[in-house]
Amino acid sequence: MELLTAEGLDAVSMRRVAQALETGPASLYAHVANKEELHELMVDHVLAFGPFPEPDPARWVEQAKDLLRENVRALTSVPGIAKIAWAIPVPVGANALQQAEAMLAVLRAGGLDLKRALYAADALWLYAKAFAYEGAGWQHGDIDLAEQEERGKQMVEYMTSFPPGTFPNLLGAGEHFTEETARERFEFAIDLFLAGLVSRS
């Protein structure tokens, strides 16, 4: 984790980690099968938070939101972690499994059967992971602000080159898609999704 924070994801190789631990790669392979397993353990490390709520049928929506917020906070807490998490289709570390079980228990408390709870949890975690991936880029400087500003100007110039009225909605979109509106957009999405679950439970 120290290597990841100090030197970035590319530095986290089995050889480099072994050097940091003052041992050889062969010694590291005795504990970790490969770099992919090492990366998954790193993601699971940041997901070590709790305690998880006792599922409450009267508060299940807010409990689900809290779990999603904590997940995003964890995945954006260290540079590179969200990128690693995005590459792991189904995390199976102890902390990830505890999070999944906690979310399913909360969704079941809201009246969803197991199948719908599983589908809902999958969609919610996928959105949270994607949001964390993008958000981490802004938060940790992976996204070049000057480059994005220039790209935004180019997009406006391109859209305004068409006949007036061609893109009236898109031309007003820029102010709503910024680092400052990220939290609002996240809350909007999970509110919308969970409201749909409430209406069908």
C-alpha cells in the first residue's frame, strides 16, 4: 500500500514488493500466487471497515446508501485502488464478502427476495465501483484538469459549428459534469435506483 501511494500502480509488481520487503520474489510467491492476487488483497485491505448495520426494515434504504458511500470512500482513499477494483469482476476477499453479505441483508430487510437482492446489489456495487474509478481520477490527479478544460472547449466549438439549435441540451451540460457536482450525481443515481426498488418491493 505504501508503494502504491508513493510510486503508483505500475510500481506494485511482485519484484518491487519483494525488494521493499528486503527479500526475493520467490519468498513472496510462497505467500501470494501472483500480482493479480496481490492486487485483490490490496483492494480487500481498503474494504476493511465496519461495523455493518443491523438490517432495519424501516431504514433499509438509508442503510444501503451508507454502505455504498463507504464503499466509494474506501475505493477512493488510496491512489490506484479503484482502478484495481474495476479490473476484479468478483472480489472474494474476506472484507469484500462481508460487505456483500451486509448489503444483501439490508436489501432483504427491504422486502426483496434473494434473486432481486442479488441483482440489485450487483447493479449498485457496479455503479459505485465505476463512480469511484472516475472520482479517484479527479481526486488523485490522474485526470489532467487543463487537458479536460481544453477538451471541453473543443467540444463546445464543435457542437456550435452545427446549425443553431442542433444540440441545445448538450451545450448546457458542461456545468453539471464537474468535480464539484460528483457527489450530487452519485446521490441522484442511488436515490433513483433505490426508489425504484422501493416501488417494486
